[in-house]
Amino acid sequence: MSQLQGNQVEIFKACEWNPTTHKQNIIHRLQKLRLFSASLHTSIRVFR
């Protein structure tokens, strides 16, 4: 378990020091959110 946590810390540090990776991560999350909201809108439209 401590090994896994160590890896997570390493990844976190890498993301912290790498702005491009961090940016890509944020973009990826935004895209996921956009997809989620789009599917929500579609389901709402279907239920109406």
C-alpha cells in the first residue's frame, strides 16, 4: 500500500512540476464534464 502511495506522490509531483501535463489533465476533465452535461441535457429532453 505504501508503494502505491509513493507512486501517487511521484505522479503528483510530476504533474505539479509539469505545466503541460497539468493543463492536459484540466482539459481532459473539462471535456468529461462537457460530455456529462451534454448527456444530461439529452436525457432531460427525452424525459420531457
